[in-house]
Amino acid sequence: MKREDIRLKPREEKEKVYLKIDTLFQLGIEVSIKEHKSGFPAVTVDCGDVHILTDILSLEQWWAKKKQIEWR
């Protein structure tokens, strides 16, 4: 499977992809996150038609920001 490598993309572009994945997850589509063979911090994320290679650090930052907004 070919994954889009978004590791070097700007934060805003990554966040759009993360939001799409979250939307699919909310619709009941399974999300798979696995460590990439290149090692930390690279991870693969698969959800529906979204298949990406990203870094776990930006993904965790986005998740923390999302949760903080939801708790307000």
C-alpha cells in the first residue's frame, strides 16, 4: 500500500489530514496506527481511504489541542 508522507508538510496541512481521519473515526471507521520500520517518531496511519506516514509527535500535539478545545 502506498502511503502519503506528510512528515515534512506544514502543521496546517497535517492538521487537515488528522481532522479527516478523526471524522472518519467518528463515523465508525477503524483507525490503525503502527510504528514505521524507520523507527521513532515515524508512524503509519490507515483509516478508510487515508493512508499516511507521519510523525507521532505532531499527531499527539494535534490530539492534545483537540481535547483541550473539547473540554472548554
